[in-house]
Amino acid sequence: MKKGGGSKGEMEIYSGGYDIPTIGGSGSKRNRERYEFAFGADSQIWKGSSPSLHVQPGKSIPSFLIVHAGERRALKEQALMLAVILEESGLTCSEQAPRQSER
């Protein structure tokens, strides 16, 4: 996507990176190593790569579809945390849980 390309929305599928300093800096050594492999060890890059840390009221933010699935509590918490931050900035968010037959 071009910078300033007039996106009508964003679709987020993997919820482990909405707040990289929180999720990568907590928990196991393996978890931290995973994020360091992907983003390096620079905390400023981790902050800059975290969508939830860029949300502010009045800022032009496209609509989001946030998808999370599976049983990993931390990923669900990251998705819900981003939804709350977006809602606090004036965007509408909703959660759609998978139907029982899809689990």
C-alpha cells in the first residue's frame, strides 16, 4: 500500500504485535527472543511497530477488522486491548466469536 494511499480500512489477523513492548517484554525468554528476531532489540523500533501505540483521538485512522482465534489468552487480550484503544479514540469495534462448529 502506498503511503497515504487512501486505504478504506485495515485487517489485522495476528494479534501478537499490537503492543510489542508489552507482549514481547513479558513472559518467557523464548517469547522475547521471537520478537527480537522479528524486530531487533531496539525498544524504539518495538514502540514504532506497535499499532496500539499510534492511536490517538482525532487522528485519521481507518476502520479495523480485528481477527483473533485459538486458545492463546495473550493474543485474545492483545486484540481486545486494541479494540478498546480504538473505541476510546472514537472508532466503533465489535467482537465476533467463532461459531461453536468452527472451534
